[in-house]
Amino acid sequence: MIPANINDVTPEFLSAIFDVEIDSIEANQIGQGIGLMGDIYRVGLSTSDPSQKVPESVVVKLPSSYEGNRAQGVALGMFDAEIRFYEELAPSIPVGIPGVYHTDIKPGTADFVIVMEDLTRYELVAQSDGMSVEQAYAAVEVMARIHAVWWNKVKIPALEWIPSMISPRIEYVDQLLKEIYPVFESGFAKYLPAGGLELYQRFAGNYLQINKTLAARSPWTLAHQDYRVENLMFAPGEAVVLDWQGIGRGPGAYDLAYLLGGSMAIDKRREYEAGLVQAYQNTLESSGVTGYPIEKCWDDYGHAQLMGGLATAMVTAGTLDLSNARGVELVATMAERHGQAALDHDGLARLSAILSDSI
């Protein structure tokens, strides 16, 4: 059975998963305004038999309560992808993945459930606050170790179910960006840095070509594609990665730029990004990746500031339910930081070169 909502997550449902008698549960929603594609609950478990091996609590992820968000997730194949990730790919990842007790989905729909390890003992950082330097280094190391597992190994038939960064999904997003640009501008232009509005105007409708440029010249790996601070949880020197709905195949620099461009305060990112990019490249090498020097990594990182962060800010601003102030603050933060990061890495000049080459 797949629960339709949290009311269907009953002691009987969880008893069947853990093969023990769970007497009662207590569910509380967590992360409101953060998990735009999913509703997330911490569920406490109680049993009268202390000999039963059952966790004190679990996290249950269900589709978003908002129909528009669910429809967007289905259109982009995000729910199916996350379930397949946990079932097929997560066992190969050596670090940074939560324990998962149960997954189920009705393919091609928003009917799904994930029951996973409760990590609420870890720290969750608001994107508006941004990561500390120590958290950034932990997140970059985990990212690089995950990327290293699939470095130059994803262009195979067995992984073609994972969309590439130049797939029809990106063509769909590219067209969507042109359609929703007026909504984005009217709601969020006031948050953008100098030059940011021109950047987003020129970006809308050219996302696919920007992706193709980097994809043609850089090694591919498995990318999370929403690798930001609110999809991470932290302990000292440790990061755990959540929300694998948007996975893709393409250059790893996508995740690196997305994380540092959007999840650090602008001044802090400017001060520490060179060291963080170097740490990413060092970890790739120590994990067995060869032929990717720091000069190439840094240039890819600069190019990738024109990619996912800008697109995500526009898509969330223009299509998803942002009925709470927390959601508006999140999108405003993303739009400003990603716009500034792209500008800091010669985004307008890079755009001009990319678009002139495509003519």
C-alpha cells in the first residue's frame, strides 16, 4: 500500500515494514517550505515489547500537498527517479546517503512513499543563512566522492533511464523558462544584483545550448542536480545528502557550482570558493579520477554558474506554489546568489560567446 497522505501512515503500515508490532505512532511535519516537491514527516514509533528491534523514529516522505508541485514532479520524472536511485544506485555510494527502510511508487504518478533513517539529530541549515566554511568543505568532499564512483561511466544503456543534461527534459525546461520569465521578473527582479536582470533575460530560452557547451567538453558523471544546503544535513566534518529526485547525467561541475553559488553568502563564497574548488578536484584525484586538472575544473565551475542555479530559481519562482513567506525567501535568495555567482565568473561574456557560437 502507498499512503495517500500522512493519515494513511498507520501503526499497521509501519509494522509491516519493520516486521514488528508497532503499537502507536506520532507524526509531525518537518521542513515546511523547504521540500517543495515533497511533504516530509518525522514519525515516532512506540512498541510495548522492548526486545523488538525498531528505531525510535523514522522520516516519511510523501508527495507535496500542492497539486501543481505534484504535476511538476511527474512531468519531470522526479518521483520515479528518486525511488530508482535509492533502490539501484545508492548501494554503490560509500558516504553521505541516509539509510532507507522502504520505498514504493506507482510508476508515472505522484503516488510514492519513502521511509528512511531519521537524521533530525543532524543540523539542517537554512539556505538564506548559508553554509559555514566547514560545512561547505564537508559537502564538497561528499560530492566529489559520489561523483568519482560514476566518473566517465554513465554513458551506458543501463543508465539511460537517468536524464542527461541535454535530454528532452532540459528542452522542456528551456521552453518553460521562456514562458515563465515575465512571472519571474515581476516577482523577483527587485532581489537581483546589478546586471542580474540582463543575465536572466538572456539565459531564458538558452539553457539547453549552455548545457550542451559544457557537456561536449567535460567528463560526465551522476549529478544530484539539486545539491544545495537544504538538501543536506550536517554533523561535525560530515554531510548527508537528501532529495535525489532530480538526478541527471552530465558534468560534475553542475553540482559544484549549484552548491557554492546558491548555498553560501556571496562574500563568503567569493572568499573561499577557490579553495573549495581545489578541494573538490583533490578529492576526485584521491578517489581515482585522472585527467581532470584544476585549471579545467575551475573553468568548468565558472561555466556551470550559468546552469542549474539560474534555472532552478526561475522554475520555482514561476511554477510552484509559494504560498508561504519561507518559500518566497528561498527563491529570492537563490535568484540573487546564483545571479551574482554567474556574473562573478564572467557570465554575460560567456553567454555572448556561447550564443555567437550557436548561430
